[in-house]
Amino acid sequence: MMTILSTPVITGSGIDKHYGAFQVLHGVDFSANKGEAVGIVGPNGAGKTTLFGVLAGATAPSAGSVIYQGEDITTTNAAQRCHAGIARTHQVPRPFLGMTVFENLLTAAQNGAGLSGDDAEKYAVHALQQADIAHLANRPTSALGLLDRKRLELARALATAPKVLLLDEIGGGLTEGELHQLIALISELKADGLTIIWIEHILHALLKVIDRLVCMSEGRVIAEGAPSDVMNNPDVMKAYLGSELEKVL
Amino acid sequence: MKQFVQVNSAAFTTERWYQVGRPALLMGALLLVVLATVPFWSSGLVVDKLTTLFVYILLAVMWNLLAGYAGLVSVGQQAFFGLGAYFALRLVEMGMSPYPAFFVGALGCAVIALFISVFALRFKDGEFAIAMWVTAEVIRILVMFDPIVQGETGTSLLVMNQYEPEFRRNSNFWFGLVAMAGMLGLVLWLINSRIGAAAQAIRDDEEAANSVGIRVMRVKQIIFVVAAFGCALAGAIWLASSVTFQPRTYFGVQWTVFMLFMVLVGGLRTFEGPIIGAIAFFLLQEFLGDYGVWYLSGLGVVAILFALYVPNGIWGELQQRRGLHLLPTGVRLKLMKKD
């Protein structure tokens, strides 16, 4: 197993986010170390995706800061963060619908990874194969079903050559067999040294990969630590797991 | 600096637009050569009409680049059409020869477009469209303050009268042909380049585009400036042909309406569509233009019918129904099968 360095690669400190009077995040502190896989769970509306938006640069926090590899990146945009190595998938897949699958990945390799010519093409093909969608390469993305769009979402993030990968419910809707493939792929990426931050409701899949678990509720982190400790936390059980806990454990 | 994992991809090849579209490119080049000889064997009327067609094609292709490929629907492109003519007029007034002035004036418009883009591109969708219309009106009013324009009265590019009518007509034709061919080539390259792909990604989903590292503002600015430059060239050619310059005519919103009509009829988001749309518009104008208000009503009816029943335009429909692809854009991947 890869040794996890104790220095955080990405840290969010005291993050607040409100839309008018409605506060979504309340002083959230979050960090992930290099090569670590961190799971985030919580009920719907807990603020998980908003936290992803803040880490990825799509959402500006109302207060707090984001530090990446020792640098304050709070005011940088999503493209700058992608160039620095932070990639994300979206909860609802957002492919570029006027392009084919391969063109989506090539665009990500050219702009996110900063590659050109053959290098960009090679990298896009690699991402295509990693996500097991090579057979869909020339298909217009508008013709893809939900599952293939999810695979594309993952492949497109990988094509940007990330160091930190934010996965937002990437396992939702997959069959058991597809989940096994996904777990194998994410484990492989982790072994390659990627930092994985994964929001997921399919707990048994999440628990096979992660080193640490964070539970959020109503815009706050209510527990974090070793997955088994978090699962047994009474607050977590009350807020999120309920009867699901017995099934998972 | 990013660290890349070892890539052991299967053998593959890619097929790009210039490989797939080689026959069409050769045919297009041949057509341009034939067109260049038209003044030697055809009547002055045909030369004039074709010059007008070149202007329409330029305008349609520019609007399609902006709205079709980058999702920037503008109703203010007349700003650059008018400015292109105005700058040419001003440069000639300052002593520059007309034809270099047309080109330099268009470059000046591109610079102005870069400044306009800083605020205009902060708007989205309908707001952007209206912001561009307002911008065009503001520019028209500013131009009318210029003493040589004399407000609504306008002025003329009298220096063109120093040339023999035939020389002037042919020069306008060749200038228009070169401008159109050059811009068609530039747009074809651009939409197939990394910038074009990024523009299409922004059009499809701006936030997702940003999340894969696309510098949204920079890409939009490039497309915006190129489209402005093309419209400015069209304005200068129009001035060269008509000689007179009246702000209300050159900065009129009808120019953008014509662009929209040509692109809708020909086929939005295709390279060939706007060219076909421009030819259709030109023919409609030739055969029905004398019917005045009925002609304008007819244009409206045609636009509505296309929007309702042929939303992909003539070329888009041919592509879908007949699988016709003269100049396919994008990249096709061919993975080699394992033995």
C-alpha cells in the first residue's frame, strides 16, 4: 500500500457559502493528503457538491480559503485549478454535446493537461481506455445513455492529467459488475499517487477504496476519521446512515 | 509542472478534416481560381453581383462562427460592418490608398472589438445579444459626431472616382474574393483547431469547459475579434462598391437580420451552411427584391418556415438525411485491432 504523506495537498479552511440569506456551508474545514482517498458522505442538501465546487473553483466561497500544494488558490478560477492539477466530475454528467466522445477527451487533454499534437491524442486515448469507452470513441455524446455519460465524465477528468481527482457520485446507477470495474480503476489511480476525493452514496464501493471518511450534514462536517469510526459515530448514524449502517457493516 | 502517468495506449490513428475533406477542398480551390477569372470573360453586372455575394458569404460565415461555433448570439454585428466602412473612409481621408485602407481599417476594427469584448463578453445569452445591439447604436451615434460624416447626411468615398469604372469594379471584385477566401480559410482552420474545439465546448457548457482547463474569456475573445474583423472587411467592400456612406444604412440592424437569415436557412453550426444560405438569400434578393415590402415579408415568412420545419437549415438537413459531408469537422479516431 502506498504511504500517505502527512502534508495536505489540498485544504479548505473555514469555508462559508451562502446564497443570499440561505447558508449552504458553515465554516467547513477539509483536507486531503497526497495519495490519500477521502470519502464524503451525507444526506442530500448537506453541502457536499457545493464544497466540491469551492475546491474545484466553480463556486467562490463567501468566506474561508483554499490552499493547494502550499499556495492560496481561493481566488483562482476552475480553469487555473485544472491546469494546476485539480479535476472534477459532475454529479449530473455535463458532456460537450456537439462533439464526439474522443473530441471531448482531446479537448480536455489539450486544455487541461496542456498537451498538443500526438501527445494530446495519446493521452485522450489512454483516458478512453481507462474508462473502458474506447468502443464509443467516435459516437456523438448526445447519443450516449446515462451510464456512458458517467464514464465519459470520469475519462474527461482523467484526460486533464490530474493530481487531485474530485468524483461526485460517479458510481450512482452502475450495475454491480460496473461498480467493481470502477473500484478497480479508482484503486489503480490511487496507487499511481493521485489524491481522490469521492462523494458517494454507494457506501460499500466507497469503503473499498477510501482511507478516510468525512460526513457532512446541513453544511457542516459532523464527523471525520477512519471509515469504521465515522460509521459508528452516533451523530452520523442519526443524520445519514440510519438503518443503512447494519447493511454496510 | 504536471506529472504524467505512463501512457501505453493501443496503436491508433486519427483522421482529420483536411484528410477527409480533401476532394471538397480541391474543388473549392478550383472554384476560387475560376471565380478569379470572371472579370476577364463576364459582364460588369455579373462582376458587381458576385461582389455583393462575396459580402453576404463573409457576413454569414462570420455570424455562424460567432453564434454557431461559440454560442455568442449577437444582434450587433452591424457595429463592425459600419466601423469597417467608416475606418476605411477615415484612413483614405488621411491619405492612405483605398485598398490598403480597407484592410488596415478592418484591423483597426479588430482592435476596437478586443476592447468591446472586455465588457460585452461578460454578458450571457440574451443579455449579450442586446448589449451588442446597444453597442452598435452607441458606435453609430459616435460616428455621426465626426464632422466629415455630417450626421445623418453621410459622405462619399470620392477617391474611388479617380479609377476607371471597370478597374474599380474589378478591383473591388478581387479584393472581395481574396477577403472572402481568406476568411473562409481562416474560419475552417479555426473551427478545427484547439481554439475552435474549446469554443464549441464553451457553447455546449461553459462551466464544464472551464473545469477542463479552457480559458473561457480568452477563447471567446479570439472568436469575437475574428468575427468582427470579417464583418469589417465586408463593410469596407460594401463601401468600395456603393461609394456612399450613411451611418443609418451601415449601422442598421438589418445587416444582422440578414446574417441570421442566411445562417438559419443554410444551416447553423456547419461550415457549408452559411455559404448556401448566402447564395439562397442572394437569389431571393435578385428575383424578389423588386417587390418591396412583399419581399421583406417573404423573407420573414421563409425564416419562420425554416425555424419551424427545417431547423437544421438546408445543409444540416442534407447532412442528416443523406449523410452528406463535404468538409466534416473534428477528429475521428481509429483504434487498431489487436491480433
